[in-house]
Amino acid sequence: MATLTLNYDGRDTLIKSILHSAILAGATEVATKKMSPLDAALEDVRLGRVTTVCTPKHGKKNKQ
């Protein structure tokens, strides 16, 4: 399955009819949602895309 992101003028009737034909042929519309970086990270963990979280050790300074 592939996902396409399109930017187009919503007033263009030709593009709208092409997209409508694609949907009638079996393509599905996917609503996208804007997420904050924190929400995106929490969703990654919830969906299992992140399995390990590294946190800095408190009280110790990194030597360089």
C-alpha cells in the first residue's frame, strides 16, 4: 500500500473529478492530523515503533 500527499487548488474542477474517480476506483481517503512532537513520540511508543528509551543519567556530567 502506498500513501500519497497531494497539494492542489480545491477550486480546480478537473483535479477534483480525477480524485473523485480515483476514490470510486477503490482508493481511500486518509485524514491526516497534525500532532505535536510529544504526541507523535507517544504514538510511536504506543504502536511499537520505539522499543528502547535512553535517558541521560542525572548528576553526572559528560566528559569530553
